Amino acid sequence: MKQGKLVPIHNVQKADECIDFLLKRPRLEMVGLGMLYGRPGLGKTTYASRAAYARGYVYIRLEATTTPKTFAKELLQNLYRSLGMGDYLPVGTTNNIYKQCIQLLLDNEDTVIIIDEIDYAFRYPQLLGSVRDLVDETFAVVILVGMQNAMDRLNQINAYYFDRCNYFYEFEAVSKDDIRMLGTELMNIPCPESLVNYIHFNAAGNLRKAIKIMHMLEVRSKINPIPAMNHI
């Protein structure tokens, strides 16, 4: 299978629309905060990481151990890289590091920051507040990526924060059209309609499962002639 491609399936197109909308917003009237969320296996992290790599966005994946300081340090390091300023090892207090981040974002208004696994921040008000300050103090676009209940949890935790979010998109189940496009773009074997139907049925809308099935079919094709797969 071809690896690392960001195939423009439905969810990818909608997520792109989110970022495009926020980049083109009236910046003095609206902050650049958006959220992508949905069930596991629908391609949220794949989109976030690959879009960031392809387009020069800043990508940060939160972890259970992330603190406001580790977040600020990782953000500053990633900003330096994405802006072509080389590697940088942040030192100093959390506040000092964070001020450096803010200044870089003020100097580079079109910066897009994607924060994956935002659910981890829901347990730490200070970390969530640090993210909120990014959009309140700069013109940067900040995209939060979380699980299926992320939108509701954000509203429960901080209604003001929720109201600041100007775009929500919930990732949907992978459609047959998506499977057809993925098969054409990613598979190294032909993907006739019978194969599209087979993958779609067995993946049950889950992108991760669909990719695994495609890989297994390619492995099988080395043993069985491809025409025989038309009868799956």
C-alpha cells in the first residue's frame, strides 16, 4: 500500500473546510478556535498529523502527563521548526516560554496549530486555559481534536470556552465513496466495485479497519490471482 498520503475523502474535505473558514474569518471579530471530534478509528489523528506535515501546520499531541510547561515547551519548539527557524531548546519559566510563543504567533498571524487528544486537557483547567489564551491573544488558528464526546465535555467544563469555538465538525463513518477513493489512491492492486463493497461491509464505517482490510487483500493477492478476488 502507498503510505503517508492524505486522501481527500469526505472527512478530510470537511476538516479542510474548518481550517479554511477560520483562516478567512473576520479576525478582529472572531477567534480562530475550532474543534474536530468523533469516534475512534475515523481518521482524526491521521488527518491532523498528515495535514500538519504537508502544509506546515504545528501539530501537538497531548498525553496524560502533559503539563502547562511541557505543552509550552513543545509548542515553542514546533513553532521554531514550522517557521524555518531551526531547532530550539526552550528554557525558563512557563510564563516566559509562553510569552515567546505568543510573540511568534503575533508575528506570524496565519499560523495553524492542531492540538490532538485535547480530551487530556479537560482534567487540567490550567492547561485548557493556556490553549484558550492562544486564540484570545493572537490571530492564530487553533484546531482541537478529540473524542466523540469532546464537544459536550467542553461545554460542560467551560461554557465560555465553548462559545469561543467558531467551528465544530464531527467525523463521520467512512462511506462507500470514501472506500472507492481510498482503494484507488492507496492500493497497489486493482480495486473493482466488488472489492469496494467487500471492504465497505467489513469495515463498518471504520477507516482504521478499512486500511487493515486493504492491506490483507494486498497480501492475499500475492497468493491468489487478482481476478479471483472479484468473487469475494
